[in-house]
Amino acid sequence: IFQLAWPSITTMLLQSTVGFVDTVIVGSLGASAVTAVNNGNRIFFTMEVLLIAVTAGTTALVARAWGAGDRAEVERTTRTSIVTCLVLGAVLGVLGVGLAEVAGLIFRLDAETVRQTEDFIRWISPFWIAIAVLKAGR
């Protein structure tokens, strides 16, 4: 089981490390900045669940088609998943940039923390396409 799971385990550990490093880097900027990064990461990981849902479904469908020996179905499912992830990544990126203010207000914090949360979300949102490509490639 470990031989099959180690790539996913490693990926999740590295992603968690990124959030931790974000927090450490902004720690010297004060509590407001740390809160903004934590809130931004919450939204980031919530949005990531959508991509994980697509790729988990893809894995099941590809495994079934592969087991049935239907290579055409494997290719069709994989292609559909990649396109779906790319479109979803683009939509999430645009929504993240456009709705960063709303996302910052969800947490009902002081104005400075909301502003910093908005900034964080606006900076990470354009990278959703790259994240979608990475997720689709698994």
C-alpha cells in the first residue's frame, strides 16, 4: 500500500509545508498578516477540494476502463479531466481575483486583516491554472 500511496503522501506533506512556510515568512509582520495568510490558505484549500474531486473521479473511471481493456475510454476520460481541470483552474483564478474582497469579509475581521487577506488571495489566485495542470497530471 505504501508503494502506491507515497507520491500522494509526499505531495500533501509538501503542500502543507508551503502553508507553514507562508506563515513563518509573514510572522515578523504581525498578527494581522499571519491571520491573513491563514485565511487565504483556508480559501485556497477549500477551492482545491474541487480539483481533487475531479481527479479522484478520473482515477476511478480510468482504473475501470483500464481494467476493462478499453484504452479509448482511458484516453477520453483523461482528456476530459485535463480540460475540466484547466477550465476549473481558470474560473477559480478569475473568481479569486474578482471576489477577493468578498472572501476577505467572510471571516469578519478588522479592516486591515481583511485587506491583507484580499491581497494574499489576489496574489495566489492567478496560479490556479498551474495548480490545475499539476492536479490533472496526476
